[in-house]
Amino acid sequence: MGRYLAMNCQTTTRLFMKPISIACSLAFAFACVTATPVAFAQSSPPNQSSMAATTQTAPKLHAALRTLWHGHLVATHDYAVAVHANNSAKAAKAADAVVANAKQIADAVAGFYGKDAGDGLLKLLAGHWSGVKALTDAAKAGDATGEQNAMSDLVSNGTAIAKFLAGANSNWTEGALQGALVMHVNDHKTQVDEMMSNAPAATQAKSWAEMQQHMNMIADVLSDGIALQFPDKAH
């Protein structure tokens, strides 16, 4: 797990290769950890042994973050399925679900860091969804240039999210988080490309399982950092 998030900006050179969320999980975790606003902590980066221990010391936090990350995957996957099927009603419903989830996340982080932080996170999440939607729509249309542009926007958005998260918890580094988010973006691209090209069901199922596994890894690392930052509050 440590090596997974030890990626840096060089990851972007593999932007369109098959990969190994999100800001969302942090917000939900914050809501679970405490309801009292506090200033950003400035703790020292943890060692690997202490990071591993937090999985046992904060199991509810880990489970909560995994659930939220999975919710992001399901909503965006539902949108892609609907677009592939040319079902505008289901696509609109899925899009609404993504937005509703983002608003809940922003409200959660606002309850911890204040309204400005919540508004800032909502803007970042909106940017992520905008990129994923554009990527999905372009893949459906067979628009390679549109996909490239969407990926560029998603990587830039990931950099902004990484900066936000690293500012909230010094147990994480901006470069490592950025690399992880690029992997998440690559998972989105793999998924929509396979879906829109009618790849074999077994191929799509394998990619979907890998996408969930990667999300769990990201969620767990975020949980570890939060548990270390708030050892008396994370459960």
C-alpha cells in the first residue's frame, strides 16, 4: 500500500495506459471523526508500521471511507451504462446522484473545517465530475480529442484536490496524492473505453474489480492519515 501512494508526477506520463477517489472520502471521514471545527494540523509524516496499525485502531473509519469511495464509483458507472445504452433518463438520474453525493461530502467537510472549506471542496468535486462526464460522453461519441481534453482537465483537477488534501493533513504529501488520483482517473478512462467499445464482459468485470480495489487502497491510506492525525477521535 505504501508503494502505491509513493507515486509522483511522473505518473502522468502513463496517463493513457491501463492503471494499477477522492477527496470525497476525506470529507466523509472528517464527519465521522469529529463535528468540531479545528485548524489544519501540522504533524510529522508517519512511518509504515504506524500506518499499518491504524487499520486495526480505526476500523469504522476505514469502512466508512471505503463505502463513500464505492458510492462515487457506482454513480459514475451508472452514468456510463446509461450513456452507452442511449438512455437519457437514467443518465440524468445517475448524474443527479453524483451531484447529490458531492453536496453531502461538501456539507460534511464544512461541518469540520467551516463553510469556506466545504464550498472549496464542492467546487473541486464538481470539476472532477465535469471531467468524468466529458470523458464518458466523448468515449461514447468516439471523440479521441475530446477524451484527451477531458483527461487533461481531470489531471489538473487531481492536482488541485491533492493540494487541498495535503493542506488538511500533513501525513500525506501532495505528490503522492496526485499520483494516486491520476490512477483513479485512468481507471475511469479504462472503464468508459471498454464499455463504449463493447469489450468482452469478462474484460469489463476485471477492470471494474481492479477499479474498486484501487479505490479501497486510496481510501485506506486516507483513513490511516486521519487516524494518525486524530488518534483520540478516530474509531
